[in-house]
Amino acid sequence: MSIAPPSTFSLDDRFARELPEMALPWHAEVAPEPRLLVLNEPLAAELGLDPAALRGDDGVRFLLGNAVPPGARPVAQAYAGHQFGGYNPRLGDGRALLLGELVDTGGRLRDLHLKGSGRTPFSRGGDGFAAVGPMLREYVISEAMHALGIPTTRALAVVATGRPVYRETALPGAVLARVASSHLRVGSFQYARSTGDVELLRRLADVAIERHGIGSGDDGAAEAENRYLALYESVVAVQASLVAQWMLVGFIHGVMNTDNVTISGETIDYGPCAFMEAVDPATVYSSIDAGGRYAYGNQPLIAEWNLARLAESLLPLLAEEQEPAVELAVTALKRFRPQYSAAWAAGMRAKLGLPEGLDDAATGALAEDLLELLQAGHVDHTSFFRALGAAARGDVDPARNLFLDLAGFDAWVQRWRALSPDGEAMDRVNPVYIPRNHLVEEALDAATGGDLGPLGRLLEVVTRPFEERPGLERYAAPAPADFGAAYRTFCGT
């Protein structure tokens, strides 16, 4: 039974009150021997939570969901989803709980959510628990993404439970506490639509509009003639921007199911995710993506496919009749490709240090020729773009030495340098450090064995990604060839 902690901690139950049909009251399993592994103190302060209190016994129990503050009502959220293209009308939080909502120091409403907190009625045969390694992976990757400026859910803490989790072998268990602007997702709308209850669908859409401030700025969605069309258009726009940012840093989500696509445009559910090293659109690291559906180069098309599924769910709200509703949805979805292309081109201009006035077509032609050279030469994505900043300042060798086709690279550099690239500006957007896959695995293996030192050092590096520092050369280097060829990631369930 959950015990309320001191009033230091306070949460609201807004989601449970506003959408009770999609909120199943539940409780986290009690951890037999809890131990705080890592706490995100800057995020805690941003949320108005006292880091010292969170490190205490009551705070750790709060982070596990074993001590529920007054006003909170933990729930497992209901949602549906297409998983690898196959539709499941009832997924939901099978090993997770929404503890509740809180208002941060900036006045923004945020969700506090748990992963690995135990079985729920949505578990579908799973044990509902999580191991230390996958929960720390989400902590590392999500905080690295935040430091890169990419919208993301964030990790507040990882707490070891003292309970073994059985996969291929026994592993130490853990719970992740994460924060999001909301956990509303495409799958949430698919679930509401599947019930046949149009009023539930409408209430869900109204909650999304209010929750994410749609209409509070220049977009005018809340006052628009068709507020639900405006909602859809906003999701198309934020997802176009998000996926463009993934592509620009070489991030591979690994499992872009519709239940992992947020309405807010935040990256969510870091399971078999990884960063591409050698440039190749066909790169897949996920052990469960045998067909390459979610390969690096497929991510924009998959995002568009997922948004089409959202459109199908929203049709009853877009117009009274099916045909005009479909026309509105199709027109809105057609904006995805130009919005994605514009976001990608703007980001690539910045990565190449080019002037903002350069048109998208010119940027695209130069970038596509470069990407062909990078792929043909199996050149490391992150290392190359960082080295290119030095080339803009006159030192071409660090970038040039990454290629076998020197004539091809020299010809491309001549075209690029004619545009007077700004190397200092490039260094502000091209990271030195990303969570290199071999270093992530090294840190997670050590942490699983009880040594948190490598994890702490990795976090210190990747949360300051643009600042080159002496003595950290191994964190900027690609993985050994024998590691990369065989590397696979796992979803963590």
C-alpha cells in the first residue's frame, strides 16, 4: 500500500480527472531494497523539487511511486497503436504509471511518469519491471538529446529496486522517473477513436489543445474556425521539425510505433535507440527491426505514415461528413514533406556554416552530394561535421583525412568554401560528443555490475556536447570497427 510522503512533494491528478476513460487507477510495486542510482538535480530544481529531499528515504520512495503525495492518483494510461505496422487497439502502460502532474518554476504543466514500476492490466503477459541497464540508457540518451537542443522527455532519476528482473539472465531491477510536457500520443487518439465515443475523442483533443498551448500564441488554433484541424496541423509541424533534428545528428529512434509519437513533438520512449556512426541510410541497430522498417533513412517517411494514422483518428472532429474531413486531413498532411524539407535544409545550412539567405535547393544539392561522399567512404557522421568547422577556418586535413576519395572531397570542398562558411557558427551546432554506442554499453555494463563511475563520466561529457575538452578524446572517437559491425540494441522489456 502506498504511503503519502511529506508535503515537500505535491502532484495533481489532472489527466485522471479529465479523461477517466483513459486512466486506470493503479499503484507501483513496492521496491524491496531501493537505492538511488542517479538524480538529475538541475531538472529537479526546474520542477520546483528539492534535490536534497529527493535523495532522502521519502524522496526515493516518491520516485518509485511507493509514496504517493496528497492530490496525486497514479494511473496506467490507455492508448492503442500500430507496432511495426500492425494495429493493436489496446496497448496502454504495461510497465509504467503516470504519477501525476506538477507545475514547474516556469509555470509549465509537466507529467511525472514512471517506467518499470510493475505489472498493470495492460501488461499483456509481461512482468512490468525493467532492468538497470535500459533505464540508465534512457537517462543518458534523453539528457544528451536535451543538451543537443532536441525536444525530448527528460529523465529525473533512476532508482534500483533490489528486485531481480529475469530476461535471458537475472538482472538488477530499476525504475526510471521521467518528465514530459504530456504523454499524449498518436496512440491516445487511436484508442479514443476505437471506442466509437466521439465525445471522448473531442475531450481528448480539447485537453491536447489546452495542455500544449495551441492557440495561446500566433497559431490561433483555439480560436480557429476548425480548432481540431489546427490541432492536427500543429502536430504535423512539430513532428516534421523533430524528425529533421534527429536526422541532422544521426539519431535513430529504433521503434517509431504510433504509440511512441507525441502530440507535443518531444522524443519519447528510448528503447533500442542509438546514434549512427558511419553514414548509411540503411543503418539499423534494433534487434527487433529485422526488416529495417525504422532504419535511419526511413524515419521521415515513417513519421508521415504515423501522422496519417492520427488523421484517420481525428476525422470525426474535422468535419461532419467523411469526404470533406478526408480532404482537410490530406491537405494538412501534404504540408509534412515541405515542412520537413525546410527544417532539414535550415539545419543543414547551419551544420555547413552557410548563410541563411542560401535557398533550400542550393543547400540540398550541396548537402546531398556531400552525403553521397560520406556514405561511399563510410565516414563517421559526427566526427566529419565537427572536423569541417576546422576546414572552414583553413585547416582542411582533419576532415579530408577521413576520406579515401580525396579528389571527390576536394571538389566538394572547393564548392563549399566558395560560399564563405562560418566555422565558429558550425562549432555551435555540430557536437564533439554524442552518446557513442560502445561507450554507452561500457557505462551500462559497469553500472549493472555496481560501478557508476563510467556512467557519471559519460553523462558529464554528453551533457556538454559542443565544448571540446582536453583528455576526452576517446569520447569523440568512433567505435572500433569490430564493435560497430555487430552492434545491436534491445527494447529493454
